[in-house]
Amino acid sequence: MMRQEKRVRRTARLGRSREAGFTLIEMLVVLVIIGLLVSLVAPKVFNQLSDARVKTARIQLQNFASGLDMFYLDMSRYPTTAEGLAAVYVRPANAKGWNGPYLRGNDVPKDPWNHDYIYRSPGQGRPYEILSLGADGAEGGTGDAADIKSWEN
């Protein structure tokens, strides 16, 4: 009787160990399903990232415009192209009446694509222009590479 119980237990243990784990086909099916999910979700995530960069650039342009307007109230002029956007952070030479800094921080931030913002004063038909060149860092372009301009916000 004892021998029979040991055989049954041993057989039961062996059967369980053979059934434990996954087969190669099951693993491949799981990998294919994960791959399909990633291929469906990844483009949407990257589009959200791109939209977030454009929104960040627009918000920074609005902040610059606010700082420039405060500069104008104190100085009765906007910073020259040579003074640049740095004039809202650091007193320009010979700037009597400057009461800044007009924006927080120590220096002009880069755009979301790590390029410098372009500031021109006077602009074409406006007192100043600020623009980000987008993802490609060159004027013009479409999509992510499109320029983001202060006068179009």
C-alpha cells in the first residue's frame, strides 16, 4: 500500500512539473500581442509629445511678450535686437529706468527643441518679433518643423 501511494505521489509530481511553464508558441503569441499594442499606442504618445512642445513654445512666447511689455512701460521702448530678450532678465548697458528683472530666471531659456529664440526689434509692421524655428531649427517648415511666431499666438 505504501509503495503504491509513493508511486501515485511521484507520478502526480512529475505530471505537474511537465505542465508548469509556457510553451514557445504561447510565448510568441504573447510577444505578438504586446508588439501590436505598442504599435498602436506609440504613435499617439509621440503626437502628444510633439503637441506639448508646441504648446510650451507658445506659452514661453506669451511670457516673453509680458516681460517685454513691462520693459516698455519702464523704458518707453522695447529692447533693441542687439539687447535681445536678455534685456528682460539683465539690465542692458545705459538703461536708466530699468526696473527688472521682468521675468524669472537668470537667462533666456531655449525653445523646447533646444534652439535659441529669435528676437527682432523692430519687426515687420510690429514693434518686435519673437519666433521659435521649430524642430528643424530652420525658418519655414510644416508640422513639427513649423515656425512658432509671437504675432500668431
